[in-house]
Amino acid sequence: MSIINVPIKYESDYHSISKAGEWISEIGTTVLIIAGKKAYAAVKSKLEKGLVDYHIDWTLTTFAGYPTVKKAKDYVAQAKLFGADVIVGIGGGSVLDIAKFVAQEAGLPVVTIPTVATTCAAWSALSIIYKEDGSQDVYEHLEQSPALIIADKHILRKAPIHYLHAGIADSVAKYYEVVSDYSEHKNNFELRLQIKVCDLLREFLEQDYIASYRKYGSVLPKETIDNAIDSIILLAGLTGSIQGDVPYGGIAHHFYNQSTKLLITNRRLHGEVVLFGLAVQWALEGVSNQYIKTRLQGFKVLGQPITLDDLGIINDKDKKVYTLAKLIKVSKGDYSSAVQPLTTGTIIDAIFLVDELGRQVYSDSVFEKLAV
């Protein structure tokens, strides 16, 4: 059975935060705001003016750290005590994930206001919940998507560019993960629809943004950046909204999920780790070393991690990679697109192969500079 769970309203114009009060008033009049400190500062003046203008009562609770079950329970209690009839989440993926989870637990609608375009969390009917130590706990599949998304491009474009690049990394990986299931499910309607959406996503990000960035750097046309933002939030979100009976494919996100259990202190952003995991997926699929190396060169231009050192796996590499590979094997089980049966050993080999190719990219770059 096909299920397509999408938000009611997606607003992504410049300065759309100015209309937040009007739009929120159509959903509720008593608001619990969950926001990161810096994120709230970015929207405070225009958001609060709108809330006052439309006679909306609100209370602010500041979020920091990881989205955990304990934090969610505390927020639910606050929402009930305040008499909230809508939850508003403001910030990055972790804030939006916990806001969505709190809304479901409290039986309330949720409004998401992303301040960085790093994931599709503003859109998806999914919350990734972590443990207190920062390791990933569970995926909470939600009954409803947000009632309203306000993706103010003026705010999103002011964020440091590495957030946008992490969002591009996360989104690009989705195409290669979803398409890996195609050979075994060619007649599955939902999968083919996901692939079509992901192909458009890949077209905007790889052919337009990444190709232009490699050529021109950060001086890109406004439309190119705008399309990248909508691709990360809307198109990547829509991919996840199409729910069929084919499990989400690929290795890239499994790589990220299990890497959180290594408890690396200098952890990279979600999409950055996912992209390294995508290169590991290609290695398991038997893609040529030259192809992987070429793609790693492109990742490097965007500031993405291409070696284990970049990921923060610097000491005890053999032990940590073994642990990570074992966790991925348990998490993923089998992988039909791999050229060999998926084992802890084949995953270890793939991880170290990507690391070696990444180090070659760095060596080539140094050689080119010396040659000049």
C-alpha cells in the first residue's frame, strides 16, 4: 500500500519569517517554542513581532545537546503545563527532530523553522533520537508531517556554507541508496517514484550546484543556491515521504548511524559522515577505484571528509574500524548490491580502501601545488 505523508504547507521565500505569526495563528494560539540559542537569535525580532501582532502567547525553551527521550518528556510536560496547542521547532536537524517528536507525544501539530539547510528534518515524518552519550538510539516514525515549514532563504543563506554542503552531501547520497534496490524491485511503484524524485534531487545538486562550485567557488548564481536549499529540504523530504514496502537501501546512512556509537568527540555533521559512507557503499558494490577517487576529489572541494582522519577516527583505527564494520553488518544484514556477501571483513576492506583513496587525493593535491 502506498503512503505519502507530506507537510500541509511549505513556505520557502525570502523573509518568509515575517509572516510566521499569521501562518502560525491559523494552526494555534498558544505556542511552545523549542529552539537552539543561536537559531532563535536569527529569527527573534521578526518572529516575535508576528506573534504579538496575531495575539499569540508563547514560551521559549532553549535546546542544546542531543535529542533524547528524557528531553522530549520534559518538553511534553512543559507543553501541557503551558497549555500549548502547537509546537514550534527552530534550528538544525536535532532541534527539529525533537520538536516533531514532542508534538507527536503531546498530540499537537508542529511547525518547523530550519535555520540551516543540513538535512530534510524540517520536512520528514521522522525523528532521530539519541542517547545521552550522543550515540544514536532509535528512529521514531511519526504519524504526521509538520503542519507548516517556514524555510526562510534569507536566513538559510546567511548560515556558514559548510552547513549547506553537509545538506548537499546527505541529499546526494539518497539517490545512490534508493537506486541500489532497483534491480530487485523494478516493478515497485513507490520505489520507482522515489527514484524519480531522487534523480531530480541529484540533478539539481550534482549537475547544477556541485559542478558550478568546483568551477567558480562560492560565487554562484542566486537561483543555484536557492534550488539547492529546496532540494535538501523539499525533494529529499519528499523522497522519505513516499513510504512503500521496500526497505531503505544502501549503506551510507547505516555508516553514519553506527559511527555515532564510536563516540568520537570531534564528530562531523550528519551529511558529511553519510557521504563518506556512500564512498564505502560504492567500494562494496565493486565500483572502480578511479571512479571513487574522482568523486572523493569532488567531495574534498566541498570540504567533506575523505579519510578516516577527517572523520575523527585517528587513534586505534584497526579497532575502531572493526567495531564500526561489525555494527554495520548487524544493522544492515545483507546487501544484494554488494559484489561479495556482506561480512564484517568486506566492510572493513571497503572502509580502508576509501581511506587509502582519500589519502591519495590529498597526496595528489600536494604534488600539484609543488609542481606549480
